[in-house]
Amino acid sequence: MKKGPGRRPLSAKRQRFMELRGRGWSILGAAREVGVSRTTGNNWSRGYKTYRRGEVVGFVAPLDRLAVRQVSARFLSQDERIMIADLHHAGISVRKIADQVGRAPSTVSRELRRNATGGHYRPFEAHRQATARRARHHRCRLETNRGLRDLVGGLLAQRWSPQQISRHLRRRFPGEPGMWLCHESIYRAVYQPGSVLMRPSRLAPQRRSPLRTGRDHRRAHQRVERRRPRFEQPMRSIHQRPFQPDDRSEAGHWEGDLIVGKDQRSVIGTLVERTTRLVRLLHLPLRDGDSLHDALTSRMADLPPGLLRSITWDQGAEMARHLAITESLGAPVYFCDSRSPWQRGSNENTNGLLRDYFPKGTDLNAHLPKHLLAVENELNSRPRLVLNDYTPADRFAALLASNDPSVLRR
């Protein structure tokens, strides 16, 4: 194709850029991935002004997903519009243009008539105009079905994830496909500007977003490095545990850690049972070994020996009295490797869920034991995919009622 005047389309890069943006990539990250500058990425995402002699003479709108999406061949593509513009500016007739482009003369004539601006045909502006006319606003199911919207909003207020809600709707309405939603539809409804689903819950009023991430729009994933001081006291290593890290067949093995508040002056202890994912929270007035010892022995004293076999903890100084904890509870304490939080995967995941209720940078001492118990009960009453949509409370109750609580009956 002969090169004409104006900017080159970079069609493949723009399409890839918009795909990455739709998946949550940042502007800078998507621009680097497709090989364009940050300025180009900003222009594609936000639009830009055009100047002449220091004055603003126009505005180029941001890219629309329809403008870079592959469409049916019956629509004119941007490359075809560039060819039409080049041939038209060269003074070639409509019929000869149609022969070279491979379109009907009426298609070319209508294109030049409908999408010209100020008597001039500009291909990129013409493509934007055609894309805007092709766009249609389709009302989603949550907009048209008030009962479904209220049900989804109520579950989001209880901190259910969109995946959990999607599975719940299929179980609750097995013969009504009109009441089903995929999790992406729920995310889109939440992220929509002015969404009625964007409201805080009763137990976590400080978080406006109903999502556990706290987001009100899509954004790029960020990797946060977590560092903790090494525990120097004699200890049992996680590699000395009598089972493999992925073995969850025996109940009674717990994973524990602390979530830390503002300026590291307040903490809450967290414990998760590896098989049932049951959560228990510890109210700690101080971040020291004595407070953790007292809280652990008090909170875990109601468990039978078969449901308290070991505790796996991070290498934090709060576990300085781990030998006394082992003696009081009759359960050994194992320590993860330094900077290896994935060795306590269930606990790390739970700590992320708890940040909905106890945000970073806040004073955790303001939460009384009664509030901790309410949060604990809400988490334990939430269905989990890993438990085949049973709740941790149901699974743990089954263990307590079993003659052999060491094995979870599936």
C-alpha cells in the first residue's frame, strides 16, 4: 500500500495495547509490552489536543476498543479508509477507487459523503466516526433484573467474591439461566462509574468497594515484596514436619501469623486450619511473646488433641516463647524458611481476606474481641471453591462430630 500523508496507524500495536489495557495492565506496562513510548500510550488511552501556532485547534479522542477490534469484512477497515483517502486526494474517480479497494462504488461514495469533515476526508477521523456509530449500549442483566441486582448486592455486602456469587447463583437457580452470571459480569457491573454495587458493608464500613482488593476500577497487578526479620532462637523447621506441604489429608494442623497495624504498634493474630480453612483470630494487646502465648493457649484450649496437632508460624520475634506454647498446647511449632510466605499459603490467603476488615495503616487496637469474633464468623460462613462450595464452619463441625476427627470426610 502506498504511504499517504498523516500518522501511520500501527494497527496491530494499538489492538494489542487495548487488549492489555482491558486485562488490567497499566498504561506504561502496556506501552512497554507493545514497543511504543509512554507518551504514545497516554495519547491512545486519554486522547490529546492538537495545536496550530500555539493555539488548540482540535482534540483527538482516545482509542475505543471497537476501533482496534477485528470486525467483519463487510465493514471498511482503517487500512481501506487510508487507501481511499490517498486515492481520493490524488484525484482518482470513485469507480476507479472502488476497483482498487475491491469495494462497490456506492460503498466508496457513501464513505466519502458520510465521514468527511469540513469538506475534507481524513481517514482516521472517518474511522472514529464510523466506530462511534457502530457502538451500541447493551444493558447488562444486572440493570434489567432488579431482583438479581439486589441479590448480588447483598452477597457483595457480605464480602463474597464474584466467583463465589457466580457459583451460588447456578446452584440456587439450576433451571433459570436468566438468573446466572459469570464472575466477569459482576466485576464489570462493580467497576461501572456510579455503580449501585459500590457500597460499604456493615462489618467493614471503611471500605467503599465491595471487592476484597478495595478497587473501584481495573488496574495492573503489583508485586509487593514482604520482608520479616529472621527468628534466631532454636526451632523446628518446616522441613521437619511429618507431611509434605501439599498434603492436607490430616486435620488439626494450623498455620499462623500476625497482621500489623499503623506504625507496627498494633497486631491481630490469625490462625487457619489447613484442611477446613477455618479461621481463628487472636486479640493481642501487645506484640510480644507473652501476649501471643496467653492468647494462643486461651483461644485454642477448647480443641480436642486430634484437631490441634501442630502450628506453623513465620519467623517473627513474637514467637520467642514457642517452647512454652508447645508445652501448653501439646502441639509442636514449626517455622517457615526466611522470606518464604508461600509455605503458609492458606494463612497468607486468609490475611489478604482479613485486610477487607482491618486495612493497612490503621490502629488495630480499636477492634474489640467481639468485633474479631464477628469477622471470624463471617469468613467461616463463606463458601469456598476448594471445599466444593462448603463453608469452613460446616467442614469443621463435621470433624468435631466425627469419631475420627483426624480425617476429613468428603
